[in-house]
Amino acid sequence: MNQQEFDDKIIGLKPKYQDQFRKIFESNENFKGDFNWMAFLFGIIWCLSKGLWLVSLVTILISVFTGGIGGIFVWFYFGFRGNYLYYKYQTEGKQIIF
């Protein structure tokens, strides 16, 4: 994807996401984004609000099959990788799980 295509895909996003997505794009995806407190605190609700239904479903399954313990680890994953999950969905239309 070239710079113009990238700019077209992030137009209309909140400035904080545009900034994060630019950093990810310019690093050739080596940078995965800063810690996302909203993704950490609201997990599945945050994912669903961004259109990330697949990772939400997987999180529910992990939580159910581990008696909720696995969900705790997923919360931290959302915090550390939430921006990258949203970046992949917004720029490439891919819903990555982990």
C-alpha cells in the first residue's frame, strides 16, 4: 500500500488513531502501537465498537473455556496490541486474532 492509499483509509478517524496508524505504517509494522487504555479497560466492548467481532468472539470463547482466567491475559493483550488490531482492520480489512 502506498502513502496515498494509506491516507485515504485513515481519513475520518480520530486524531489519536491517525497518529498511531502513521507510526505503525512508517515503521513497516515493526511498531505495534502504544498502550491503549480504552482497549485494556473495555476489551470486548472496545473491539466491537471498532468492528473487530472475530477477536471479540475468540475472547469470549477463551474466557468461557478457562473459567475467566484467560480473559485477564486477553485484557492485557488488548492494551498492548489494540491499536495494531484496529490498524490491520482499518487499513487491510483483516481481523487478526493474535
